[in-house]
Amino acid sequence: MIVAVTGLDREAKLIARPDITTVVGGGDAVALRARIQGALDAGAKRVLSIGICGALSPTLEVGDCVVATEIVTRDERLATHGPWVKELLENIPYAQPASLAGTDTILASSAEKEYLYRTTKASAADMESHVAARVAVECGVPFAAVRVVSDSAGRALPPAALVAMTKSGGVDILAVLRSLATQPTQIPALIRTAWEAEKAFRALQRCRHVLDPRFVPAPLGELSLDVG
């Protein structure tokens, strides 16, 4: 059984399968940690962070897929599971191996992305992978991450996008409307952000086959774990 870790409820619904457990972060690292731990306590054998991310490297474009070779924060580097990473890259031939940065807050500006890129050397960032990696390391289970770029390194997010996520990973429509009422000039930027997110979700949908046991190469070797 795999624990699939996402930030958004929409990501979880997109990759949902009867033989995996999905847990949603919703921007709450403490709650996410507890949910992952609960899934492992219930019998899950490995952890996969999967969903959208923001690019830090200027070479990444919206829709590009990244398979993490490591998870980096300002204080630590957490290894991903080498054999599993190899299998993921074989099953997603268009994916790029790269370092992935973990952050506890949304990166709103291109300056924030540039700073994190410069200090971590990671190619992309998300808010869940570092939490998932820490729990996996502590519990001694394999960890990997597959992420699709939804906003480029040079793209700033509009204010409405920063208040849109609920603690359950859904969309807070009222918060978005309040933000638009206060700053209606952000509407074109919000439309562009939504369009780019849709492109990323379409790309993510093409990656979800890696959760299907039929697409896992045999023999499994070090990944000879229960996936059902």
C-alpha cells in the first residue's frame, strides 16, 4: 500500500485508487504529518509525494514533470529512494530528475523563488514533500516524489491565489471573491494562473499510472512491498 501525499483535494481525487491511501496537506504541515503517520500506522509501506509544484529553475516550464532525487530545505537534505526513483523515471520517460525544495509557505513572488533557487540549488518547490520525506525517514519506509510544474520561476502569483486554499485542500471561493473585490486589477493574472494550473493538472493526470501496480517493473527488488 502506498501513501500518496498531495497538497490539494483535487490532486487527491485525480490520483485516487482503491489500493492507495491519499492524504491532503492543505498547507498545514502539522496536520499533514499526523495524516501520513496515521496511514503508515494503518499498514502503508511507502510514501509518494505527488501533485503540482512551483518552478525555481528558469529552465522548467508549466507542465514539466520532476522526479525528486532529493528533498532540500534550508537546514537539511533528505534522500529519496534510489531504486524507486529509477523505476519512476523509467515509467515517466518525459520526467526530469531534480532536487525538490520544501517550503512551509506559498512562494508568491519571483524574488522568493529566485532566493530559494540560489540557496538550495533545487529546481522546483512544494509544501508537502519535505514533510512526507521526514516521516518516511523516521519510519524507515521508501519515499519518492513526482511533481508537475504549475507556475514558472519568473511568475508571481496574484493575491487571490494566495488565499484560495482551505485547510482541507479545497478552494475558498469567498476568500477569492473578497480578494478580487479589493483588487480587481488582478483578474487577468488570476485567469492566467488558473489556465496554467489546468495545464499542470492535465500533465499530472498523465503521471498517475505510476500508482498502478501493473506499471511497476518486475522484479521489484528493493520495492518488494505490499501495494494492495
